[in-house]
Amino acid sequence: MGTEKQLYTISIYTENNIGLLNRISAIFQRRHINIESINTSVSEIEGVSRFTILVSMTEDQIKKILGQIEKQVEVIKAYYHNEEDTIYQESCLFKIKSDLLFEERQIQNIIKESNARIVTVNKEFFVLEKSGRRSELEQLHRELSAFGIMQFVRSGRIAITKDKLKITEMLNAFKN
Amino acid sequence: METVTSKQKEYLEQPKERISGSEAIVRCLLAEGVEVLYGYPGGAIMPVYDELYKYEGKINHVLTRHEQCAAHAAQGYARISGKVGVAMATSGPGATNLITGIADAQIDSTPIVCITGQVPSHLLGSDAFQETDIVGISTPVTKWNHQITKASQIPEVIARAFYIARSGRPGPVLIDITKDAQFEEFDFQYKKCTGVRSYKPVPEIDENSITAAATLINSAKKPMIVWGQGVILGKAEEELKAVIEKTGIPSAWTILGASAIPTAHPLNVGMVGMHGNYAPNVLTNECDVLIAIGMRFDDRVTGKLDEYATQAKIVHFEIDPAEIDKNVKTDVAVLGDAKASLKKLVSLLNTNSHPDWLQKFKDLYTIEYDKVIKNDLHPTAKGLTMGEVLKEINSQTKGEAAIVTDVGQHQMIACRYADFNVSKSNITSGGLGTMGFALPAAIGAKMAAPEREVVAIIGDGGYQMTIQELGTIFQNKVPVKIVVLNNEFLGMVRQWQQLFFDKRYASTEMVNPNFVAIAQGYYIEAKKVTKRENLAAAVKEMIASDEPYFLEVCVEKENNVFPMVPSGASVSEIRLE
Ligand SMILES: Cc1ncc(C[n+]2csc(CCOP(=O)(O)OP(=O)(O)O)c2C)c(N)n1
């Protein structure tokens, strides 16, 4: 129980602090845990940041890691979730030669079917954006590879939980 | 709760006043009740030293001979008093020299605040002279750290630093302050910090967990308590004693828990761990309920984890949620402050006694006595043992002394044999095992508790790691008693070489200088003992002295510390020889 590795998403609400990324990543580094992806952004609460970290580990491990994360003074609260607990997305960008867009009809079909979006087109290249599950992104990457990709980049996972996270309540409790 | 002295009030919540950042730093320290700090000056912290000069008489800065020792002195100060120790250093090498002390304070939960100077903010990141990223470097070994680049941030950040260092599970905080912020003037006012919204130092006690703990304890046939430093940090000594005495539970301690309950208490069954006592180690694997209080199941305590107390139900009283289930899975976790938790617990416990179970501890003690203790304390061989030195110190200080130890064989012997009548009397580097800790820590301890006898017990190896602090002792007339147990070896490493590396004594033999002459070179009274018949008189003279005193005792070169749980073995496989 809790001893099989799986993908977990960690959501961390924090004070906006310069050194915190260093503190948090050190927790993983010390234990030789590879971070699959990490994203930091503002959250729904003003002045509060949100880290979204994707890791593959056992449930036993992640509980301990969460303890270490929450122990950091500037961390308000940390949660971990399964795939089923969250709605999640990644997004990616492709830079591709413009000629192909006009010469290869198949590319137009791929774009249409994958629900990818053309962000910009100029004489030399066009940029394609796609958000979704990792598998969809990978499929699109495979299909376009055949034609040649000039540049590719994929973002870290971002995730929203289905359940309520009671951060605002926690912060209000401090005021009282 | 914390008391605020009238002297502190002079600096607390006074009307705003325009002063420099560096003066503000000194006033912040005064407002926090700091009377003494340890440090070493240099370019990037000079404005603060200039203010310390102006505030002489109000605050005492002690110049150590190395920044590492400033941190250790601050630790010794904190460990004996329960107050926050303060260390100060310049940027670059001054700051990096603090790191060993900071790491030690982190792993042993010691509240210290370290203040470092930093290059002016416009030079940050330019590889300026004596610039190091000390915030980056200290991040993994601090409870919290922060860099200040504007004078106006000083009061709030320093207030927060003290609050974080001392609250909850204590720890070290480092504040790095750029030189321009030290020079800058601003409207100063100091308010103490009473909370940080993202930080919950003490978890609320769940009454259900207390009830569950009480139920388990009340139904136990062979319960055993293992307490740690959490009891001392949480000032829960009386509460623990009440629990022990009401239930009659045999109680053992981790190295950092030593002295919370007097050594002579009939239910005190000794130390657990690698060189702990035989009975509590063996019976850890026989008890039915193991009650851990303010301890963290360090690997030196548990030995092989998957053979540690597997038969027992585990109850864990702990302030730090991250410690629950970290190493040992608990059946009942009681989160919260030890004092409050034990107070609630005791009223739910049945008055009880466990004479047969306690007898088992006594029987195993007898075995340990015959095989180990007798030879340590009443040796028949010619050479002096470390144990008999401890016995002599015990009898002449009547167990009232604070014992500050370094790291190695002498440390284990001291912790095993020192008599402790008073809490906060065992000051040692437990988690990090920092050689060189004892001499500077003893300085801090003696200055924080001048009324107490402070005896540093150090090996000939570790002594030479921070021997230069004799200068600090001499200059500041700190009447610590220094005992070097000289076996002309890095004894503990030599012991391992003997037991596990076929006596290949690689780089553990020490050719030592004339220690007495060195102490005398610092104008410290010094004596050397090589014979048993001279020991008692020498210890007597040392204890009688009102001044710093150095005593070298030449002990048997190749004695070993037993019992011993070999690394990787289970606690019940503890060896007596
Ligand atoms: C700074 C540091 N370096 C190395 C060690 C490893 N070490 C642990 S005990 C020990 C030997 C200590 O020798 P000594 O100070 O003479 O004390 P003894 O064991 O002989 O009592 C050493 C080298 C350590 N704990 N700390």
C-alpha cells in the first residue's frame, strides 16, 4: 500500500518570496527525486503564489515530501493529488516552415483535427499552439515530426482540483 | 510566555526616530532582550560594529577567534538558557565560516539568529570582493533566511527572525544585510513579531489523539517511554515527570534529551541509541507500547529500521508534523507542544506500576554493569579511563554541572556517565556530530548561566579544531572548565577501525603538542594528569577555581566505548564487547 510509483501533482500555496523556489526544489534534490515539471504563477488570492509540481513517486514518499514542504515558513499549504482529482493541462508551441502550411495539405488536416491553434504566420514560419493532455500533445508532435519541426517547447503541467482548497479560510483565520 | 524586561521596553514600540540601518540593527537586538552576541568584524558589517561600539555597556559583543565558534557559542548560549543566541559575521568568508554552526543548530533545533553583512546592493551578483550568496548557501540549513537591501525592512525582518527562531520547533535563522542598507537612514520603530500567516509553529492538539494515546498507555503491559530534546525545548520536564511517576513506566532518553529527568530517578533507565544503555536498547524490541516524546527516531537511535520495535504500538508526541511517520510508522500521533499535550495526557492516565517489567531493565543493567560499567568506572588496569574522570567530576560537582561535550568517544562516555540533576545540562552536538563544538559552546553556556558550573569535556582531536577559542576565554575571562581526555587518537574513528577495518589505523593517530603550555600561553591555569592517584586532587582544584581552568587527562590509548549497536544492526543486537 502506498508503495507503488505514480504521477502526482503537488499544489503549493505560498507567500511570494524570492528564495522559496530554491528551498522547495532543494527538498526534492536532496532526496534524488526528479521533478517532471514545475510551474509557478499567481493564484486566485492576491499576493499568494501557486506552485504546481509534477512528480513520479510513491504515496508514502509524497506524504513525507509534503511534510517537508509545509514545514517551510513561507508555505501556506501544500496538497497532493492523483490524476483523477484534478483537471490538468499542458501546452506546447511548434515552429514550422511556412511553405509546408501551403504545400502539404495533410498539415492543414492535422491542425484542424488536433484542435491546435495557429498563433502567427509569416513568410518563413508559422507557430502552432496546442493545450491538452500530455498524450494529445505527444501525438501532435509525432504527426508533425514527419514534416520537420524548427522548434518545439512544452510547458509544465498546470492543474486545478475538483475539490475545494480552503486557502482563503486559512488566511482569514490568521487575521482573527 | 516570554517576559519583557524593562530594559527591553526602552527599545520596544518607542516613537519613530530617524536612525541608520546599522543602529537600527543594534536597537532591534536590544528590543529582543539580547545582552550578548558573538561575532567577528569585517568590511561589510563594519557599520554595525561601529554602533556596537557606541552601545557598549548596553550590549556585549564577544569577539570569538573564528566565525564558526561565534555560531557555536550562540548555540551554547541558547541550549543552556532556552533563549535565542546571536552570532554576527561579515560577508564572504565570515558568512561561510558560520555555516557549520548553522547546520548544527538546524539539525539539533537550536534557536539562533545569525546576522551577516553583505556587499552593497548595487554590487550584488557582480562577484564583488567578499560577495557570496550566503542566502543561497544557507537555505538548506536554516529554518528561515532573508536578505535585506533597504533599511526600512530591518525592524520587521529582524522581529520575524527572532520569532521564527524561537517558536515551534526552534532553529537557526540567517539575516543578510547589504552594506548600503546599514548606512541608509529611516524612521525606526520596533514591534515584536507575534505571528506569520503562512507559518503555524505549534499544531493544535487533537483531543481524540490524546484519548487514543491514553487508552493505549493504560492498557499496556510493557510500556516504555523514550523522550528527546522536545521535552527540554518545550519546557515539559515537570509534565513528563508527572506522566512517568503516575504510570510507573520505565523511561529512556535520546542523547539530546539527557538531563530532562534527573539521572538518579528510579524510572530513568538510561540512554537509547548506538552507545546507549543495554536495557533500553534491548527492551525497545520487547515493549508492547513505545511512547516517543519530542524525539525524531534518528538512525543513531533506531539502528536497523525494519527491526525497530516492530512488535510495539508506537505513540508519538511531536511538535513537527513532518516527523510523524518519517522514519517509524506511528499508531497514535499526538501533534502539539509537549508541555500542553502531556498535561492533558496525565489526567487520563491510570495510576500504575510495572514492577516485573521494570525488573527486566534492572537485570539487564546488571549485565551491562558487569561487562562494561564496572571496568569504565572502577578500572583495575593501569591506564586511566574516560569513565573514571566523569565519575570524579560527578562526585565533585554533585551532578550540578552543565556538561558540554565535543564529538567522539569522550562524548559517549560523558553522556553515559554524567550525573544530571538539572535540566538543560547536556550540551552536545548530537545530530551533526560537529567536532570543535564543545569549547565555543561552553563559552556561550557559561556566559548565559554564569551561576552554573560549566565543564567542557573534549577529545584531543576535536579540541584542536577550535583550540584558538582559548583566546576568547582569556580575553573575556569566561570561567569555563576545560577537560581534554587525551588518548592520542581520533578515538572513535580508531574504534571503528579496530572493530570493522582490522585495526588499520589510517590517519587516526595524533602526535599532540604540549596542551598545558598552550593553555598557559593564553594565561589559563593548566594541569596535566597521567596517574590515577592524582586525578581526584586535580579535578578538585579545577572545580574550586573561579577562573578558566584547563585539565588534560591522559587516558588509555585504545579503549573502546561499549555497548555498541553496530551500524546497520538492530538495537537488540547491541554488543557488550
Ligand atoms: C568536523 C568533524 N570531522 C570529522 C568527524 C568524524 N569523527 C567523529 S569522532 C572522531 C574522532 C574524535 O577524536 P577525538 O576528538 O580525539 O575524541 P575521542 O573519540 O578520542 O574521544 C572523528 C574524526 C566529525 N565528527 N566532525
